[in-house]
Amino acid sequence: MKGTAILHTAFGVLIVAGFVVSGQLLSYGLYGLGAACFLAGILLARRDDDGSDAADSA
């Protein structure tokens, strides 16, 4: 859970930084990194959920 929170927080920080930065190319790079962090957070959360459910049902 902690890793998911860190990745989603990084997403928010990178998106806001993308709005603040004046360079267009740098903004797109920050948006891309933010999207990657968001997706990684989702994948990490799903991986954690799948492992715990299978172990509890056995």
C-alpha cells in the first residue's frame, strides 16, 4: 500500500510540475512520467491484491 501511495503522489507532483514549467517539451516529459507513475501504482496495487486473496483462500 505504501508503494502505491508514493507512486500516486509522484503522479500528482509531476502533473503539477508540468503545468508550472514553461518549456513545452519538458512539460510533455513530466506528463509522461506522471502517467507512468500512475499506471505503475495501479499495477502495484493489483499485484498486491491478487497475491493476498489467493493465499487466504487456500
